[in-house]
Amino acid sequence: MEYKTFRIPVELRFRDLDAYGHVNHAEFFTFIETARVKLMEQELEQRMGAGAPLFVVVEASCRYKEFITLRPEVLIVIQVERIKRASFDLLYTITDGAERVFAVARTTMVCLDAATQRPTPIPERFIELLSEKGA
Amino acid sequence: MEYKTFRIPVELRFRDLDAYGHVNHAEFFTFIETARVKLMEQELEQRMGAGAPLFVVVEASCRYKEFITLRPEVLIVIQVERIKRASFDLLYTITDGAERVFAVARTTMVCLDAATQRPTPIPERFIELLSEKGA
Amino acid sequence: MEYKTFRIPVELRFRDLDAYGHVNHAEFFTFIETARVKLMEQELEQRMGAGAPLFVVVEASCRYKEFITLRPEVLIVIQVERIKRASFDLLYTITDGAERVFAVARTTMVCLDAATQRPTPIPERFIELLSEKGA
Amino acid sequence: MEYKTFRIPVELRFRDLDAYGHVNHAEFFTFIETARVKLMEQELEQRMGAGAPLFVVVEASCRYKEFITLRPEVLIVIQVERIKRASFDLLYTITDGAERVFAVARTTMVCLDAATQRPTPIPERFIELLSEKGA
């Protein structure tokens, strides 16, 4: 199955810089969270309503390519890499909207049952929305 | 009535610095929140149990005296300035633990009823704990 | 003299929320900093070039009117309230872009000489840019 | 060669929690940065003086085991995993100071020449300080 690619801009803040004058490396994980939540809110939750699943990050990584200094925004390209029964992997390419790649990150998310807080299968409807033929 | 003074250390982080190499001015409000929550948790809530009230900040201000650069911690002196029926004011002096004063801040907190989210009188027991004769 | 009013949108992040599910009160100061830096960068610095002054916050306050929950952005209306020889006051109204006002904040900024780090008069060109007849 | 293990406590803040009431997953990277900077400042830089190298994070990852809710502090165990010519890997185990492991993280750091911002060999003295026979 082919999965979709999403392109989400994230606005930067002066506060994202640290004492070196670059965006702090931990902040990249907030950028990808911001992009992911925007994706979920704007594209997925409104189509799923109350059935929107609860996801938690169980693994996250980032490979830094280039420093980011103060700029209006970054464009984050989110690709669904893999979907398993109760988890899925997202790949994030943090770019300037053109050729420059600042970093490449990845998260593994697990779908939790809101009541039991235990892993639960990803809803079919959610998988469809992430897939090329979805929506 | 005389109110107590509390002295709460707060550990600093490299991430508290901004691109100027000083602690970012917004971070001072996180420092005083950290100190206030430590105070509530360590000194007040354990003596009040389930009756611990819910407080929200309705006004906050800070006058900055001196830049803070990276250092292990600051010592925050919290003084109860005024207690009214449903609100109270705290004064925070952010110091190096000795003579230097980095900033002076103030918050007005309102006591909310957890169920209705409306202002509610501050519990007597809480006022006693903030008062010199308390505890 | 009449001063200008600026309207600056600031994108929100899931991370701006705290454990109460509302935007954390310290984060409002980061919002107004973000808006102020956008204003400086986009509207003022490019017209002043190397002559752009260095400003530091010496006082900041915020009166909270309404909780902010997760939403795409806020619109911050920045009004120049007062300009003195080496300092000026900005008033920020944090809104939903329409009728709702979440908070009203104020900062006093002092103009510093980059070399000596001592207060220095605000450049005339900067005052013009903040004034109705400016630019 | 055997490398040292360092045990660094990091104080938590209410602000580290997100809207789920758990420490936000990006904050773990700030915790390990805080621990690493404390280690550098307290144990290494004072012994190296002006020769302290400049390190940047080129890769970071974290595997989350257990949610962290509000607590006074975590204890971070830092192990030097590998030292190469211009880079080294640190492994961080984020614990409650006893048996519980909240997360395991890893960073790859590259040593930069402060003037050229290009990779440069790690100073011998720094490697000694990280090694069992060091100090």
C-alpha cells in the first residue's frame, strides 16, 4: 500500500534559538510534534470525529544536517513509513521549503486505548486516511 | 495578620538562555511557577490532602534588574503579600541566594472551584498554612 | 504624536499547553516576544539595516482574561503606548482575530548601546517607523 | 579503554508536563542536555579551562519506556559509549534514582573548532577526563 506525504509549515520563534544562536536541538522534536498535531487536527480528526485514536511516541530520533538560525518558518514533509497493527512510523524532513534539508527525524507512535492505556489496533479508517487512496 | 516567607531554590538549564546568552525574560515566569508549585507540593498540599484548592494566575508581572547567565540555580524568595476572599498576591524575589537580586515578580492568583471553574473562597486551612502562626 | 498599531499573527503549538490543557501563563510572554521580533524583523530592521537598535525588556506584565486552548493561532495587536528618551512601552492585546481578548500585556523596553550595554537614546529613525507619519 | 559513568540529577518543572499530564517527549532531550551541560561545567570545563572544546549534537534518539508525571527530579546516568577521532556517543538512562527507567537516550556529538566551525579532533585531555584512569 502507498502512503501519503503531507507538507506542514511550522512557524519559528526567537525563543527556539539557544545561546549558540541556533535552533536548539531539542526544539526539533517540538517542531515535528507541532507538525504532527496540525496534521492530526486539520486533516484527520475532523474526518474521524470521536473515533480519533490516542497516539503516544515510544521512540524518536533526529539526524541534524544544518543549523537553523532565526527564520520565519520551516516546512516539514511528513511521510508515513510503515504501519503495523498497533503502531506506525513517521519520517519527517525538516526543510526550508526548497532544497535545504535541516534535519531528518523519525517517530514511532503506538495507538493506545484511551480507557485502558494499553496498545490497541490502529482503526481502519485512520489507516485509510494515511493511504494514497484514502479520503 | 503576618504571612510567611518561603525560600525555594530552582535549578537552571542551558535551555533557559536565549540567543543573547541570558536567561530569556519569559523564562522568569516559569521559574516563579516552578518555585510556587514546589511550595504547593512540598509544603502545602501534603498538609491539605484532597482539599488542596485549584489556583489560576490572573495577573503576572516582572521587573528585571540584572541579566542571569548560566548558573546552577537561583533562590526564589516568595512572600505572601495580600490575601483576599478568593484571591491572593505573591511577591517573588529572584536572587543568587545572597545579595544579588535578578528580578522581582508578582502574581495574583484566584481560587477556583474545580467543578464549576468559578471563583470560590480560599479555604481557611490554606490561609493558616500561609500565615506565621500556621502549621 | 500618534503611534502605529501592528497586527501580528502567532502560530500556536501543542507544547504551549500545560497539564491543565490551557496555554501556560508564561507562554503568553513568549507569544508577545514572538510577535515583537516578527515586527522588528519584518517591518523595522529591514528599513534600518545595521542601525537597528538593541532592546531589552526591563518590565513585563500580563492580565489574563480567558484561557486559550489548542487553536491554530492568536492575533496580537501591538500598540506603541509611550516613547521616552531611551525606553518605550508596548501594549499587546492577544486576541482570536475577532472579538475575543485572551489577555492584555505590556512591556517596557530599554534601548542599549551594543558596545557598552548601557542605555542609549532611541534612534530617531526607529521612532519615525513606529509613528503614524513614519515609513 | 574503559570510560566513566556519571550520575547527574535534573530537577523537573511543572512546565515539563504537556496537556496529557506527562512530561512531554521533546523535554527528555532538554533533560539530557541539562545533564550533559552540568557534567561539562562541573566536572570537565573547570579542569580544562580555556581548552574546553565546542561540541554539537549531530544525532539524538530516545526510546521511551514509562511516562513521567510531576516529580521533584530524575537521575540521569550518562555513559560514554564510544569515542572516535572527532566525535563521541553518550548513552543516557533516565531513572527515578532507583529501579525505574523512564527512557534511554543517545547522542552523537561532534567536536568543532570554534573558529572554523569545522570538525576537529577531540582534545586528548578531554578523552582522559572521560576515561576511568582520567582526572
